[in-house]
Amino acid sequence: MDTDRIIAALGRTQDARIIVFGDYCLDKYLYIDPKRDEPSVETGLTAYQVHRKQMYAGVGGTITNNLRALGAQVRCIGAIGCDGEGFELKQALTKVGADIRYMVEMPDRCTNTYTKPMRKQPDGSYQEMERLDFRDFSPMPQKYKKALVQALREAIDWADGVIITDQFVQEDSGVLTPFVREAVCALAKERPQQFFYADSRAFIDAYRNVMVKCNNHELLKAMRPGQALEPTQAVLEACGRELCARNGKTAFVTLGEKGSMIFDGEQVTAVPAFRVSGEIDIVGAGDATNAGIMLGLCLGLKVEEAALLGNCVSSITIQQIGTTGTASPQQVAGRLKGNL
């Protein structure tokens, strides 16, 4: 594959205009030093003393962070509560230069938050303790579903493409409820000149007229539910072809260290991974891949070139330990000039 075209495209990433639509959350890290532990006067239980905290935008926010680090323009459309976590999430998105004017605020629902207490270890590193999640498990009210769809319709003329982040496995609890998903698919059909691309953990087979991306395990779960199948090449190809035929658009399937596969009509293309050495941290790798693929598409690259760009971006982010990393155009170009 000719990487020179990809490297040349990296010189104009600022021209790409991308909407990140769907689920957002706040990743809140609380750093605890065990030397400061105190017994609670009221309960006798240990009161952990937090000496530092860090907040990051997660899920759709992670994709946003990656796109902004690569230089793309980003508009965020998602749902947040009118709470402290919502304020911190907006701050995190604004800090990286994203446009948050289309975020939908919900006074009667909370902001999705993953609170991660991090306990200091004897060697100075931090170990994650039990996570505390803030989520709404009740169905999203119809007024917010309509507001989200309306926000997307108002913002869409500006964009080259839309990344749809469908994070949650509980039906009707996140942004991509059946109502919203159907509306997004209808909008994609109305606008074939723009790229619509969905990443969904549990509902990838429910999309139509939209490019989709999943990993090999999610593909088997969607296309062969209840079957304990090994992800062999033959099985993956059969499932990928079915997904592509059902959706009517290109399907990207990631394979970890083995790279990825593209299903486009009857054509199946293997895209190599980039070799990395040393310790890796795969948290956020899928979101980095999404950012790279969509950026490539919006810059006019072929689907296989965009997929290679996605693999390259994620290969850089997984080498950043203990954080959800990002990659700059210079880092990506440098890796593309090296060996796969």
C-alpha cells in the first residue's frame, strides 16, 4: 500500500470537519496515598484521602481527543446532565478545542461518569481500585431523543462525516436508542455525500446505510448469537460479508495485533497492524482506530488507506501507559515512514 498518499493527507488534517455523535462520559481519576488513610469516626471504616484528581472526556470524548490531536475540527453531540460531572465533561472537551454548542443538557438525568480510585503502590505507581459508575438505567425520555436528532440535523451541513459512538449494551439507556438509531440511519440515507460511521458494542447489526466497525468478538456475537465459535478466518469472513450485505455499507473488523479486515461488497481486504514492542495499554485503542479511519475518509483516502491510518494511530496510543493516549500527525507520519 502506498503510504505516501496517507502522509500527504496528514498535511491538511485541519480541513476535516467531523461530528462525534452519541455516548459521552467523564473519566474521573482519584489518586489516593495509603500513607494518608484515616479511620472514619462515624463508621470505623477506612477513609481514603484523595490528594489529586484528573478528569478526561471518555467514549465519544476519547474519539474527540484523538481527532483534535490529529488536527481535525470536531463538533460534539451527546447528552449530559446539569451536574458537576457535566460541567467537568464540557470543560474537558472545550480544553482540546472541540465545539460543544450542540450538546444536549438533561436536568433530570446524570452525566455518565466512570470514577476510578487509584491507590499508590510501594514503587510509586498507581493501581486502580473498584470503579464507581454513574449511569441512568431508566429509558431516555422522548424529548431528549428528539433533541439529539434535531441537534444532529442542525449541525450536519457543516460536516464531512459523522462518527456514531454506541457504547452501552442496555437497550434504550444511552443516546443511541432505537428511535435515535433509526433517525441517524435515515439521515445517512438522505446524505450519501457524507460519511456516516458507527462503532457499537452490542447493536452493530442494527445499523443501515452506515459504515460500521467492530472487533472480531463483537462481530461473532452480533452475527452468530449464542454460538461459541472460534474466530477463524473462514468464520470471520462469512460473518463480515453478512454484516456488510445487511447494512449496505463498508464494514471494518479489527483483529488486535493481526490488524483489520475490510468488507466492501464482495471484496475482503486485509490491512496489516503496526508492530510495537514493550508494554502496551489497549484502553482506548478502538476509539483511536475510529478517529484515524474517519479522518482518512474525510481527507479523501481510499477505505484501505483509511483503515491503515486507523491502525497506525492506535499503535501509537497503546504505547502510552496508564492513560488514554493520542497521536499527532507528526508521530503518525513518522511511523508510516517506518516498517509495518
